[in-house]
Amino acid sequence: MTRDTGVSGRRDGRAVLLAAGLADLAVGALGSALGAARGLLRRSDAAELASETERDLMARGRLVLDRYAVAPPAHLELLARHVVARRADDGV
């Protein structure tokens, strides 16, 4: 059963309804996350699971740093390397 609050036709009413829906979604997700955390704390292999999680996070951090920290080589530098490699292959 739905109820018309009378505000759904106006723009500010739509914003209120969207915000309320988003807040409800966030509360539901938070409740699910807390339930999952409680379940993980009850596990007998929690220390091993924490260690695996730490390794996984470290690997992800390395990937992110490798992706964004190192600037790619300049385009002309790449072209020059290709020319040098071709000349070496041709024996010039």
C-alpha cells in the first residue's frame, strides 16, 4: 500500500524522496555490513583471514601505486626506441 505525501510532484519534493530512499539504502547496507562483520568475528580462523586480507590490500595498493605513480614514457621516446630496435634487427 502506497501513500501519496503530496510532495512528489515538486522538484524539492522529489529531492526529499530521493534523499530518503538513499538514506534507507545506506542504512540497509550498513546493517548488512555489520552482520557480516559479526559473522567474521565468530570464525575460528579470524587471524588467518585477517592476514589474507592484509596481503590482498597490500597487493591492491601496489597495483594502484604502479598504475598512477609512475609516469608513462613520452611518445617520442617510445618511437625512438622502436627505431633503434628496428635498426638493430636490420643490422644497420
